[in-house]
Amino acid sequence: MNLTLVRRYRGLGITAAVALFASVALTASSTPRPVQEVSLATNTPTGPMELPDEWMTAQRMSDGSTELSTAKYTKARGEANQIAARTLKAYRPLAEQKWDFFGPSNIGGRVVDIAVDPQVPDQVFIAAASGGIWKSRDAGATFEAAWPDDGTQSMGAVAMTSKGVLFAGTGEPQPGGGSITFGGDGIYRSKDRGKTWQHVGLRDSHAIARFAIDPSNEDRIFAAASGNLFMPGGERGVYLSEDGGDSWQLVLAPPNPTTGATEVVIDPTNPRRMYAAMWDHLREPHQRTYGGPGSSLWRSDDGGATWQRMTNGLPTDADQGRWGIALAPNNPQRLYAYVGTALGPFRAFYRSDNGGDTWTQTPVTAGQASQSTFSWWFGKLYVDPTNADHVFLTGVNLRRSTDGAQSFSSVGGVHADQHAMRWDPKVPGRVYLGNDGGFYRSEAHGASGWVKSTYEPYTQFYTVDVAETDPVLKVGGAQDNGCNRGYTGVGGDWDDIGCGDGLQVIIHPEQPNIVFGCSQYGSCYRSENSGAAPRQTIGSGQTTSQRRNWQTPLQFDPSDPNVMYYAGNIVNRSTDNGRTWTPISPDLTGGGPNDPSGYPWGTITTIAAAPTDGNKLYVGTDDGRLWWTDDLGGTWNRVDPAQVPGTWVTRVAVHPTDKNIAYATFSGFRSGSDRAHVMITRDGGRTWSDIGQGLPDAPVNSVVPTADGLLLVGTDVGAFMSAWNGGEWAALGTNLPQAPIMYLRYHEQSRQLTTATFGRGVYDLTVPKCPAASTKLPLKDTGKGAVGVLASCHATA
């Protein structure tokens, strides 16, 4: 099946039976509806790497890095926290500006693991992919944050002991989604059900895929560390703590440096017997290896002291991808396992009835397994604790077997792409489910009746836009969850307005009922009903480009709202609100590479037109090129490569009152160099200088200059502010979670800054006014590394 089409429609729900319970009310998933969208591209590539992770990773490794280490992000988060602390100490009014959560709370996001509180009825904890740990007191109807805002938000696993001690494993082990590029920093423990957390080890594990707690001795906790996706070595394999998490020791080492553990299971009737799954996988800048000889299943009969690889009836060749394994709690001799190929499709399903001594392949087909071409995105099996023949297989659809895995059928009523299930031991028949769309609950053993949580504020947004006529009106594009709109100011009132994975979504500056929404690779629509149907394509077959970015830029000209720009590797211009298009540039990239990954390198990533002169444009590309034109594309001028870092250009922006002042932001890390993250030109693009050295060393994703002389930036680790010409940087607000800030949108009239976070939804902040020309903000403190004095916003070039 074409992966692009799978992703394009994955955000649409399936009809769910509406169930209202006396004690807890959740919302049923939405009825599917076909989205009438036709790609602007007539030649969109359909290679095996068409995934959001390629886009996320390619940017952050465009500095030439061969690895993306946890240490870099840990260091950057520390630098961000230091800036915030110094800002608070030196200039409290600036630091105490509060971010307000705008929503959505009813859309949801990827849930990768679930833990049921064994003591408190209806209390459930979930791990959101890039949104931290959340707690529900009402069986999943609503959630509240149970994780600090000022640390990694990337999660892989959550588990709880019978006494209520909670463990969180950071770093998402699913490698296809964006959040895996934001690896974690090990294991945390909470002894007060998520109120406070303590880091307890495995800082270099990058991603924790699963916990298993010994039911006979809960001080014995096992953790499956999948390791750094981007480099060999580090902490990976199965680890054991025998002191309740205070210390950890490796008990099952991987067979090679690129293999990590993705599953660990304990026999509840004989805790000395254990099982583990290992997965051989590595990501490099332009290719991935998602299988190999290290992928395997293991068993221990002595509580994890020694392990043996299980091979009797299981494959031993190198064409093994990610394994999943589960046992039947009421019959632990019954085991189930499945594996994908090294390239991704489903390979085979196996069953053992003697505790793994021997295995038999079942007749499950690829169609029944619903793995598409990316079985590595799932890798989980779940067995009904009361019925050994009742098995669930995670896939694009939730698959269910009632005959011991001889066959599987689809379970309706839930969002696509399943990741986690848990049975409530206190309520017979109650099952919880986590998938790309959020959290669900069934009271019918998972066979039917799935209903969705009503409060899930952990959506992964790529972009956000605000109506110029009313800043309450917002739209945004979300990973897995389409294009969405919030038109009331109430977090629970957002609704789906099409797309598959939602990317660029924009509102007409003068007519807010006109909305444009885009899915991956520039597949866009135009709606005159605020994003709702009917929708029309905006120029299929009329735009000129050979390659289009995952997040293809689509922008209005601020000097003329009827003019729009769209770019693949060539800039296209429309003068009639997107109905017809004309190319106005040659290929502005270095050309598409001979890249085995299939990702369409050589694309334009950002366009900005000067608000004061519609003939002045700035353009940036994924191969680090910056361009400008003074005559609407009659002549294109490339910025001298020696002046710019050569990394992925994430955003260009033009000063609201001066066409010759523009900014460019860059992804990647400095890696010990003085490579720029934010640059400015004061002469219309001819020369550029670095103004971002005071920022944390992290990718910068967005930049906004204000008319009164402030400069606002969004990074992977926070939002920051400076004067228009750079210099000292201060933290912007105090309560914004450290999920990556993908996009900033500033509403000049109201001074409202809106941010799209990748994992914690959309937030608003009222930007403080630039002080009077004669005023210097007292940002200096007496501590080491003082913030200094914020340069006057009114300084001239």
C-alpha cells in the first residue's frame, strides 16, 4: 500500500458506538469522512522514507552530524533554564509574562504507554509521545499534567508498582514519528503519584521502551532500553534494579552495538521466567537500517541472571525487523510473537504453548496484521488477562483475534496507529487503549464500544495561524491529527478540518472564512467555509516543481492578500487567491540528491515577502541556501555561502516596516563551532551577520520581528526575546512546557504571540511592549554569566 495515502487519511476516525457511563463520560470517535484533497504536485515521490521523522531528523542533522545525541538536548535544556532563571532574577516583569493554553483539549495526540493505578479506582497514567506524563482521576475522561514543564517531554514507557510508586521512561522508541528525534534522558521515579520526580538512572539510554515489575518483589524492576537511534553503543539492552530504582545493572546485553531492547515480560505465576525482545536498528542522515541479525527473542529462567535466545521455530536470518511478544496472564505457557521484515512490512506471526520451548507460525497474513510498510511503528501485542485466546495486535488498525491468533479482524471506533493497551484489574471488561489519536476506553473487553477522552492537551503541532481580524480564531496542522481550527477560544471546541497529517494551514488576512490547509508534500485545499467542506484544490497540475518538502511553504503576501506563494524547489506565485499559479524562479536548490533514503532533498523550506514592498522576497532551502529578489523574481540573488552556516533554513522573516531588514533561522547544533542559529541582514540580503550566540545551542524553528523593535524566536527548548538587532536574549514567559516550539505567529494589533508546540498544543502570550527609547531594561544580575542589558529596541541600523 502506498504509504503516502495511508498517512494522508490516517487522521480520520471510524464510527464508534456512543457509550455514556454513569460515573465517567467520554466522547465517541468521529465518523469517517473522505477528505477531497488533490495534491498540488503531480509527481510527489512515494519512496519508502516518506515519514515525518525524515523531515524532523534531516533538519537537525543538516549540520553534518552523524548522530543526534541526548547530551546535546540535555545541555540545551540546561542553557534554556539558566536563561529563564537569570531573566526572572534580573527583570521579573518580563520573565513573569504568562503563557495561556489555548487548546486543543479535544483532539489528542500520540499515547505510547498506559499504567493503571492498582490502589486508586479509575486512576490512570499515560505517556504522551512528546508531551510528558498525564494523570486521569476519572478512568480517562479527562487528564491533568503529572510531569514538570522544564525537562524533556519525550516519553516511551510508564509503569506503577502495587504500592503506587510510578516510573517514567523517557525517549520514544517508535522511530518513525517526530518525537523520537527528541530522545529522553533515562528513567524517573515518583513516590507521590506524579507530583514530584527524581532522576534515577540510564541517562544515556535515549529511549526506554518498557518496564516490567517483579510481582514477587517490587523492588526488582526491569527496563527495556532501546538505545540511541542515531548512533551505536550507549546504554541499551535489559536493565535490572533490585533496590526500587536507586541503581541499575545490565542483565541482557545486546548482541551488537546497534541493537536495543524493546520489550520485557515477566511470567506472573513464575517471576523467575522472563522474556525480552531485541531490535537491531540505526538511523543515519540519509538512510536507515531497521532490522538485522540483532533482532531476536530471549528467555530467562533465573530471574534475569542469564538469558538464552529462542530459535526453535523462529527465524534466525538477518531479515528481521522489530519483534513484539506477549504472554497470556491466565495461561503463561501461551506466548504470542510477531516480527516485521528489515524493510518494514509484516513478516510472520508465531505462537508457543510451552513457554517458548517451541514456536509454530500461525496463518496470519499481512493483510490481517495491518502493519502496512512500517511494522517498526508498532511492535506490541496484548492478551486479555481472562482469555488466552483473545489477542490484540497493534497496527494501523487495532486487530483482534478470538481464536488464539489463527486469524485477526479489525476493531472499529478508534483512531489509526495503535501503541498501548491495559486492562483495569478493578473493573471486569474495562480496557484502555493509546494510539496516535489519543486515549480510548472500552467496557466490552476491547471488542467494541470504544470512547475517547474529552480532555487531551498533548497535540503535536507543526504550524499555527491566527486570523488578523480576530486573534481568537486559530488554525493549525498536527502530526497524525490533521488540520484543526479553534474558533471560540475554548480548548475543547477545536474541530477537524481535513488533511491527514496536518502541515501548513493559513487564514486569509481579510476574509477569515477562507482557509487553506495542507498535508504532507504540499497536498493542499482551499475552503471558503472556515476550513470545512466544500473544499477545492488550489492548482493541481498548475504549480511547477519537481520536489516538495514534507512541510511545503504556502504563504500570503502581506502587502496584497490576493497574492500567495507556494514552493517546491521552484517558487510559484498566485494573484487570484490560489486559483492559478505562475513559476517565478528557477530551481533555487542544489538539486535533488542521489539519496538512497528516497526523501526529496533539494526543496524550498520557507518564503517571506516584505510587508512594505511586494516585489521583495526572501527564500531559504533545506540545503542551506538563502536567496533574495528585488523585482518579484526577475533576478534571484544567492547569499554568499561563506556568510551563512549552510544548514537547513527553518524560517525567513522580514521586518514589518523595513524591507531591507530580514532574519533567517537555522536548524542543527553548533557542535563546538560558532555556527549561527539566527542571522540578520540590514541591507536587503547582501550581507548577513550572526545575532543568536546568546541562545541555547539548539535548533531554532521560527522567528518573528515586531513593529516596535523586538525579536521573538522559537526553538526546540523554549521561546526567547531580544531587540530587533539581537545581542542579549531573555526568556519569554515562565510556564511554557519545553516541548519543541515549531512555529510562532504574532498578531501585531493585540500583541498576542501564538506558538505551536510539538506535543503540548497551542499557547498564547501577550508580548511586553518595547520600552521607551531612553529606557534600558535592568536585565543585569550579579551572578556568573549575567544576562546583561537588553539593547534599546529603538536603535537604528
